[in-house]
Amino acid sequence: MGCSSTRFLQKDEVLVRKIKLKNINPRFEEQAYEYVQRDLQKPSWLNLRLYILANTKHGKYRTENIKKIGEAPALLDSSLVEISRTQIEKFLQTKGFLSAKVQSAIAIEKQKARITFTANAGEEYTINEMSYSIPDSSVRSLYLKNQASISSIAVEKRYDADTLNAEREQVYQLMKKNGYYEYLRQYLRFEVDTNGFKNKTNLKLLISNPPGKLAHEAYTIGDSYLAIRTSTGALAGAKVDSAVLDNQYYLKDYSGRFKLKPITRYIFSKKGSKYSLEAENLSYDRLYDLNVFRNIKISYQKQSDSSHVLDAIYDFTPLKKMSNRLEGEYTLNAARNGFNIGNTYTNRNLFGGAEQFDLKFRYGVLFESKSLSQLSDRAFNREFELGANLIFPRIVIPFKNTVSSKNGLSHTTFSTSFQYFRQKNAFENRTFINAISYDWMETKFKKHTFTPFNLEYRNGQLDADFRDYLNANGFGLYVKTNDRQFVNFGSQYAFTLNNILLSTQSNFFYLKASADLSGNTLGLLNKALNLKIDEKGYRTVFGLPYLQYAKAELDLRWYKHFGGDKQLVFRLNPGVGIPYGNNTALPIEKNFFAGGTNGIRAWQARTLGPGNYNRADIDPQIRQNLRNLDQLGEIKFEGNLEYRFKILNNLFGAKVKGATFTDFGNIWRIRAVAENPGGEFNSSKFFKQFAIGAGAGLRFDMDYFIFRLDAAVKIRDPQFTGSDQWVIKNMFNKEFKQIYATTHYPDVYRFVQYNFGIGMPF
């Protein structure tokens, strides 16, 4: 922050260069610094430079029409220094240093100031004795019964005002869960007595009765009245649909779109039960989870002035029934570039019970950047997908289930999709998939997803000339893998831990474990069903071979929060797929591929591995036509290390965040195959076959979605051997690139890969 920032100052202005805190317990130093007034805290180098670029004119800082870019320099203000000193002192006292005193000192040299806050904290106070004064016997009994589970106050522990505030909140929640609708936080207070004790204090907890009353009053729930407005929020002038259920729910639907029973599944305050803030909040959560209401308000009214019965009033404003969302993604480098576009139509309340219907369309194309052909002829591959989902907000099965929605909304999804993929002069694939899936929350942190039924039909066809060429040159495995028709009767299961924490800034582990099994039932029943064998030796059903394989994948992450928007993420992503029984090879869709926007980002998708496989080893015609089809494996191991931080609070309405990252890993064939020399898994070469890339990125946070731009550089490339794997040394070596272009034609070597996407990579 040297002369480049001070030269814009007025003569009477002083720049805060450094703030130092002395003699503060390291446990509390970071928290204490937060009490230094924000206008005194030095901005980051980048934010200050951006502010200077946007807000200086004629050698001075602007005083009007200030642009909200970057952060302003920290200017010395003695009143703010005094406020900071007082706040730090009060903070230390709340942490048990009741005699703490803080002094401030300012040193100025050449319009630069150093501020030092020096603490004389003294001894910390501990709790000597804890007592209670709760006149209401019912409240006293309730508190003492739950004290062990809600209280963190204990004798001999350090006195801490935050602990007392936490106790007040815990008691408030306890009372509100147990019928005490009118209970207020201020009814609980603490008396602190330090007289006659050295560094010790006696605490007394008092819960007073409401003014003019001998006890706190407990309430029960009566009837529930539901009013559903139109999507514009109107009530008057609209046709009203009325309904009554279970002699306790009374509906007036001004939108004409909803059924009563599906909504009442997610109202947890039942007639005759105690009033409970926990049940109210749970109702809010589940009703919002239905994704059909824009606004929900729950209120209560007494049935009479003297009654202890509350009628619940629910006021709903629904979202628009139908919506349309357009999405896009672009990837580029000098060899190939392309885009994906997609559109999703959504009907949020198809049958009146918050059922969601999605109709999705996606189209993607990848172009040869160097080709001089017409645009349509430059398309290297094309992909088209059309799908539909019907999602019910509950478990739909022909028998009663015990899955509770208290921990999260359960779903049943009926899905169907058609996918088409074409790679020029090489391969076409058509896939038709139908599935039924269930997901439910065991706890708010543990999610299960089970697909008992997944029926897939695939028709993959290699270009006839290319197929003959592969067979003639000993690449029959790719013919067997890609040029095939089959049906797949499978089941899938996934377990996810801590998905709810992904949008938080906290310390936690995330886990997703998934398994995909196919053909087991048919394999067991093949004799009983007398399944026929085709001319290639495969057992068939409906005249088509069926798959048998087992596949498992793990996504394990560790999120570490360093305060503010600073976060470190470490991720490991291994997986394995094994064909057996009726199959000798996995179909191409069930293999693993490496590279891409969410994996090892220095490589374009499907252009890394397997193992030490080098495409120079194959015939140039095969190399040209087999791109994105030959670099696959049954084993995967990927890892990522990413550090995230804030750059700007506001840039054209978006928060700008940055990231630096390192990606590593590879894919492997499960056994040696002639088509991928060096591509097989070998534990002794495991780390020697790791690809390593590193880079940086920008994330533009628009609150409701995130744009992401990453640039990654290849550091180590396992297709080479020995020290030549460290390709970063050749980044500016033209001869290296020229030799590669000759030996790998038409592939070219690109050190930098750019990725643009929506959402975080993980």
C-alpha cells in the first residue's frame, strides 16, 4: 500500500498501514481483530488497486460519484480508533477477563499510520457456583429435566458472556417447543456476583413470570385455516375453492390449483398437540421445499381471550405454475471449441399436489478450430438429449412406508430420456432410458437415493469403413465396446453425507458413495427363463444381449473455513467398474473418463489417460477418428485442492470470488489391452501415472447462480516417460509443440485449457 495509494491523499489525511494487537490470548486474537472498525482495516492489495483505478481523478480520490468497485483505502480517524479500543476491551471482558483494560497508540510517519492496541487482560474468571430462581414450578421442572442436554454452563469453566447468551437462546427454544407461545427471551437473566472472590464468580439464573401473572401459560393447537392466494398475491375478486379435512384443516384456495390433503402432510402442528416453535419451523421448511410457494406466513390467534387454544392461520402465495430456464456452457482452446445449450420447462403443480414435471432439452457441439471447411463440416461431434421427469414430493409405493419428512422432503421420480451422440466418420449412439427413483433423508445430514428399476436400451454403431479398419488393424476391442446393441436392467444406490452444508462457510466432510449393479437377477434366472444365446455368445432377453457389471464411485471432500469468504477444499474421487458374467467389457457409457470442467481441468474432457497411454502409438487414421472414444478406463482416481477467496463485493451486481487450484489423477484399464498400451493399472506405477494440472479461476456470484471461468495449465503429463512427464518446462518450447503435432497428427498439444461453466466445480 505504499506511495501508489498515498499520493492521492489530501495533506491532512493519513493512511492506516498496519494494525497490531498485543498481549491478547491467541485463542481470541482473530475475534478481537473483528472489533477494529471496518474503515480502519486495510483492504487487500487487489481491491485497493481496483478502487484507485475507478475512483481517482486529477491526482485525488473522488469525493462524489464514487463507483462501487474495489475497497477504499483505510484512513486514520482517531474517533474510530477510540471506538475500536473500547470494543476490544468489552470483548475481552465478555470472554472472562473481567478486569481487562486496553490502550491504543498511534505512530505516524510520512502520512502512514501504525495503530497498536495493547491489552492488560488480567486473570480470567471462572464460575464458582451456579444457582437458580424459577418461581413457576412447571417451568423449573422442565428446565431441570433438560438442563444436561441444553446447558453448557458448568462450575470451574471460564466465565463467558457468549455462553450465557447461548443459554438464554436454548431456554427460549425449550419453552417454545413445549407450549409456551407467549414466552420472551428477556424473561431469563443472569446475576453475576464477583464480590469476595478472587478471579471467580457466582452465577444465578432467573426465569421470571410474565408481568401480573403467577405462572407462564401453555397453549395447545386448535383448528388450522389455510388461505392460498393467486400467484399475484390477490384474494379479493377470485373464485374460491373450499375444502375441509379431518375436522381440523379448513382451506380456501383462491388460485384454484391445489388439493388440501397433500399440503397437510407437511403441517406438523396438529390439533390437540402442544404449541411448538419447532413444529412451526419444520412446517415452514417442508412447505417451502415443495417448491410451489413464493411466500408462506404462519400466525396464531386465541379461540377466546381466556382460552389456551391457538388456531393456526396459514397464508400462502404460490409461485407461477409454469417456468422456463435457459442454460449454456462454452469450452475453448486452440484445437477445439464448442458449446452446450439447454432448456428446461417446469410445471410446479401438475396434479394439484405439488408434483413437478420437467421437460428438458440439451444440444451440444464441438468444432475443429483449425478446419477450413464449412461450419457444418467442422463439427467434430454433436450431442442431443431430450428427457422428462415427473417428481412426486413423497414416497410412492403400493404399500405403507415409514419414511418421515421431518428431516427433509422425500421424492419419487419417474424419468425417461433419449440421447443421441454422433462423432464424425466414427460413431453414432442412441440411448433410451426409463427409471423410477426414490430419495429420502435419514437425518438432515444423511440422504439416500435408490433406483430399484432402471431400464436402458442402447444402439451404438461405428461408421462401417471405420469399423472394418479397426478390425483389420487389431483394434477389435473398440468395436466390441462401441458397436453393439444391448438392454440394461439395473439398480442404483447412493448415500450422501452433509449435502446440506455445501452452501455454508464451515468446517465439514462431504461424502457421496454410489453403486450401480446390472443384470444380477437375469443372471440368476437365465436357466429358469431359458434365455437364448446369440451368435456372439451373449445371453439375450427380448432378442438383445443384456449387461452384467458392478460399478462403484466415491466422492470425498474436506471443507476448511478460514473466516470471511476464505475456504480450502480437498477432494478425492476414486471409482471402479467391473464387467462379469454376460460381458467381457463395459459399454462406453459405463467407463470412466478424465479431464473436463469438474475434474482435471488442464485437460479437455475425455482427453487424458488411461495410464501412460500415448496416442502416438496408434495409426493416424485411427487417431483422427477415435478421438474421445479411446481414452477410457474401468478405474479412476482423481483429486483436487482448491483455495477460494473473495475479490470484490460488487461488480455490476455480482460478488467476484477467486480460486487457485491443483488437480491430479488419471484413469486406468483394469487389465492390459492392445488398444491402450501402457494404460493398465499397476500399483507400482500408480503415482508415476498421475497427471497434474494447476490454475486459477473467477466465480461471479449472482446469488441465484454462479458463473465460473477457470484457466488451467498442464504440469505433468503421464503420456510421456521419465522426466519428460514434467511438461511445464516445455510450455514456451516451440520445438516441443512442433514435434508433438507431427507425431500425434491431427492432435496438437495445448498447455492451457479454459473452462466456462455454471455452478461450482465441486
